[in-house]
Amino acid sequence: MAFLLQDGNQLFTGALVLMLMIAVLEGVMTLIGAGLSELLDNLLPDMDVDLDTPDTEPGGVLTKFLGWLRFGEVPALILLVALLVSFGITGLVIQMFAVSLIGILLPSWLLAIPVLLLALPQVRFVGNVLRRFAVGDETEAVARKSFVGRVATITIGEARSGSPAEARFSDEFGTTHYVMVEPDVNEVFTQGEQVLLVEERGVNFRVIRPTSQYLVENN
């Protein structure tokens, strides 16, 4: 415990504590039928990017980076927890080696960026594992474009223009998919509402309100 609370480790220990707090909060919210909407509104980046944006522009780089992390293919909360765990444990392991080799802890500000770069591939690994687990061998090759026309339910966040939210739906195989959605028009969708996916835009899907009860019942 003394090692974890030393100045050079507080950044990494804090990440693990934050992960535990999120886990407890998620458990409490689940029991009362709510989600972590307000928390994720502060943590999620602006996802209003275009698939056709060149790699030289910030939007194109962001799209490819988030896609590399499997953002939108697995729940955003899981990726956040994986990032916090990977960052915290990687930082503490490096500090343990530093103490054993040179006898002192390295400054946390000096390690922050290298540890983050080491943590990101671990997050991608977790995303890949969960994606394969969720999609399965039979449907893993299904193109995301086939999601258009599906009716999904907002599970985390509040979807508004420039601020996507997480939504969930099940395909004909019973496989659950998680996608990030954003209204196609100036409209707001809250947790529990159903939306119709009408267009793939980068890592997001543009959505509208389902136009008929038939669409809801047959999705």
C-alpha cells in the first residue's frame, strides 16, 4: 500500500481507483435501471467525423484511431475500463522495475505518455477479444453497412447533433451489437428510446425516429 501511494505512483493508482469507482457506480445504476450517461458525456470525445475525411485531416485520423480501438463495436464503458486498468497496471509495473534497477521512482509526468502508448494496444486487444466473443465466428464477417435499417435502443448517453450515444440491437442470429449513433436531424434521443439506423458515417451511424411500428416489431 505504501508503494501504491507514493507520489510517483499516484497517477497510476488513481486510474485503478477510478476504474473501481466506475464499476461500483455501474453496478448501482444497473440495479436502479439507469446508466452512466452524465459520466460518459464528459469522457466521450466528439465523434462527429466523416468516413470520407482524408487521413491528413484531424477527423480522418480520429476515425481510423477509434476504429482501431474497436470503438463502437464493443461497449464504450468496457473500453474505458480497459484503458484505465491497462494504464494503471502498466505504470505500476514500470515503476517496480525502476525501483529494482535504479532504486527510485520515476516522475509520473515523465511516464504518462509512454505508459498511455503502451496501454492503447492492450485496449485494442480487449476490444478484439470482446468483439469476437460478441459477434461469433458465424457473423463476424458481417459488414457494418448491413446495420442500416436496424432499430436500436439507446443504452448509454443522450444522442444529439455532435454528441453521439451508445445504442444496442440484436441481429437475426441473436448476436448483440453496440454502435455509436447520432441524430440525422436536429433531434434528441434519450436512454431507452428506439432509433432507426439510416446511414453509416465513420464510426457513427446517423439515426432517425422509426417511421412505423412495423419497423420496431420486425427488428
